[in-house]
Amino acid sequence: MAKPNYSFEKRQREIAKKKQQDEKEARKRQAKEAAKAEADGSPAVATPPSQHD
């Protein structure tokens, strides 16, 4: 029977954790830039005009 490679498993967990942290950081950075753009007066995301009857 093959011996488990705990080092490989640990490294894979570390890589997954790092990827998750990077994605979270990117989302935070994007939200921060959107808020900054909105504060400057230029909308970050184009919104459709509202319809008034």
C-alpha cells in the first residue's frame, strides 16, 4: 500500500487558501474602487434610467 504524502496535501491546502485570500482581496479592491468612482461622481456601473409616469 502506498504511503500518504502529507507534505503534498498540506501544500495543496496552502495553495487553495492563498487563492481564496487573493480572490477576497481582489473583491475588496474592486469594491473600494467602485466606491471611490461613485464618490467622484462618475458611476462605476452604468445604471438604466428610471421611468417616471
